[in-house]
Amino acid sequence: MAATAPSPPVPPAGGDLSPRLVWAGFLAMILGNFMAILDIQIVSSSLRDIQAGVSASNDEIAWIQTSYLIAEIIAIPLSGLLGRALSMRTLFTMSALGFTLASLLCALSWNIDSLIIFRALQGFLGGAMIPTTMAALFILFPPERRGPATVLIGMVSTIAPSIGPTIGGAITDSLGWHWLFLINLLPGLVAAGVVWTLSPLRSRDLSLLKRLDVWGLLGMAAMLGSLEYVLEEGPRQDWLADPMVRNVALLMLAGGGLFFWRAFTSPNPIVQLAVFRNRNFIVGCLVAAVVGIGLYGSVYLIPLFLGQIRGYNALQIGQTMFVSGLTMFMMAPVVGKLQRRIDARLLIGSGLAIAAFGLWLNAHLSPDAGFLQLLLPQALRGMGLMMAMIPMTVLALGTLPLDRVQDGSGLFSMMRNLGGALGLAIINTLLTDKANLHRTELATAVSTGHADVQGWLDGTAATLATQGVTDPQAGAIARLAALVEREVGTMAFNDVFLTMAVAFAIVLPLVMLARKPRAGDAPAGH
């Protein structure tokens, strides 16, 4: 790897401000971080309402989330360089204000094209808030005062996407979908104002912008943006069989080649990949990717099941999803205390095991599953994810030198989001493949040549005839087809939940490859 210019001095933790003012500034960063993560999933339970509002097709409406994720995944790793160049205080303030403005534009969008553009702008401008807040945790607070701040970061990272559908459903049901974006205005302005006023993170080096590796930036944008596109559109378009997906995949490979070439040869690379020399950071990123699959995958799957199989509306989906968010909220302070007494690796491993068990329970859904049947699996999954996420952040970033924390936090956040994107691509592909498999099996089982099936059809047709249905036999066949599709969908969802449980079980041994954190491992400036 090419030698890099020395990083500017890291500001002292808190500077000359009192601890209360430092905490006030950090809490404002937490608020902005929460809004940025929340907006990934806040639209998920309201897509049908938004679709009707902007007259979008089924393929177009999916881009409301895809555009946000593509833009955000590009912005997140850039935060390290921009934070050093502009100062973390300036970067966060600009990001919060940009996110707020883009949210207003989303609410004012007049058609699906404008909404997609403004969502991409929202994701890109707000993306820097996520890793900047995480890096501030390790710079502002010494190790002995870092516990409560770590708990807050973990809560936001896990609770925000979990309660996104709940909040989104309630807002859409009572105020309309435009308010999914308008609710960001006041928190965004407050976060920007407080951080600008109180944050001591003002160290900057504008010369870094003059030495900006433009080719590395273009390569990274092409690689990450194309990767996100392929993962989002691949399952819907039969992957490389689609010319557009195939061409974008080639762009991804070309962008990746350019990015890594510049990362290892440029004197001032866009991202400092040297952080991957830290074994704990590598393990943390791998586990974060799997946690991303479980976190974003479950938040995607359960609303989809409730909407498609149970026919729930946005509010009902949100009410059912509330359980995991509530469990995470209750577990956060407990995990905060446990991480001071228990080896972080044991805590992470226990969390992964509990989450895997919750996902396994989810793999036994029936077509009539509702709040009660989903209660325990959601609670266990929320408990496990919180137990894994909070100590995992410390395990991954806590042993990096302070002048590498900004780059590390960006890459760590990116790995979690990429895990979620990869998980959603696999989930959608599995849902389609498993549904086709079970449809073939059930079609054979319910063939009209079976006496029991024919008896059911005759009985249903007779009932429909008494109700005045014009063609009762055709109506009976339609009802049978609907029942088959309902069972097919349920079986496919169960298969996917089981696959996710297996993924969590497989990653468990990786945790023990991490080095046990020691008191002397606290990051220090160099």
C-alpha cells in the first residue's frame, strides 16, 4: 500500500467544553444518525400508498428504496476523508442540513421520477451522519466514559430500521405519506444547529481536498453504486440474463479494479484500507455484514409476509413489527452493563445464537400467523441483535488508532449496509425459487384427479351456487388456486427464515477469531 500523508492531529476528547455540553453535541449527532437510518425503512410499510400518490408502477416504486441505498452506500465511506478535510463538525452539519432539504423536496415531489431523484439526494447527503457519529464516539469519550455512548449508538443502529415500518405505517395512516419526509425537518435543523454550536470536533485539513484522488473516487462510486443496483435489481430481472443488470455488473468490476488500484498506489487514497490489517476490525466487519442480513432482511420479510399473506395494512404491519423495536430498547441498557463484565466475544456469540433461534422460530409460520405467533420470534431476534451489535462496534473500532477511526467507522457502516443489500438480494431470489418449487409440488398434490380435492371443489361449488354465483365451478377452482398460492408463499417465507438462521449459526465461530479486547487496547492518537 502506498505511503500516505500523516493525518492531522486528533482533537482532545471534548476540548475545553464541559462534559454536559460535549454530551449535548453528541446527542444531537445521535438524533441525526437516527433519522438517517430510520429513513431507510420508514417507507417500507407505505409503498402502496406512495405508489398510488405518485402513479408509479410496481417496478418504479421499488426505486424509492433502491435510490436511497445506492446513494447512501457511496457517501458512507467518503466520510473519513471529508471529515479530516472539513472537520467532523462541519461535515455533520452540512450532511444534516442537506438531508433536511432533500426530505422537504421528497415531500414536495410531483411524480415518481422526482421522488426517486430526491430520495437519492437524501441518501447521499445524509449518509455521512452515520459513520461520523460512530467515529465521534471514540474521539470524544475516553474508554472509561464510553459505555453509555456505545449503548446509544447500538440502539440507534438496530432500533431505527426495526421501528421504521411501525412509525411509517402510523404516519401514513393518520397524516398521509408526505409526512414520512416532513417529520425530518425539525430534528434535522435541531441536530445541525446544536452540533455546529457545541461540537469540539473542529480539526480540519483543507489541503486534502486539493490532493483528492478523483479517479479513486469515480472508481469507488461506480463499484458501490453498481453493486447496490445489481443486488437490488438482480432478483427481479433474473440476474445476468437481463442486459441492463449484466452491463451494470461489468461497470461494477471496472469500477472495483480502478478503485483498488488507486487505493494501493495513490499517496492519498479515498479510503484508508490499512484498517483491514486489524484482525478485530476484519471479524467485526464480517459479523456486521451478517447482522445486516438479519436486521434488514427481517424488517423486509415480515412486512412482506403480513401484507401478501395476511393482507395487513400499513398500520397493522407497524403494530406487529413494534415488538422487536421495543425489545431492543429494553435490552440496550442491560447489554451496556453486561459488556463491562463479560468478554465481548462471548456477548456477541450469545447474541448471534439467540437471534438465530428467533429466526428459526420464524421459519415455522402458518398462513394465519399474526401478532401472537410472531411475538416470541421477534422478541428473541431483537434481543440477540442488540447483544451482538453494541459490543461488536467496540470490538471492531475500539482497537484502531484514533487517526484511523473515521475511515474505519465508514467501512464498518458500509459493511453492515452491504450485508443488508446482499441479504435482500438473496432473500428475493430464494423467495422466487422456493415459491416455484413449492408451487410445483402443491400443484401435483391438489390435482383434480384426487378424490379429496374433487370433493372439496364440489362442496365449494355447491356453496357458491346457493350464493348466486354465475359459474360456481370456476369460482371453486379460483378459491383453490388462491389457497395454494397462500400456502406456497408461506412455505417460501419459512425457507428463507431458515436460511437466515443458518447464516447466523455459520458466522458464530468467526467471533472467536477476534483477539480479546484488553484495557490497553483503547485507541490512541498517533
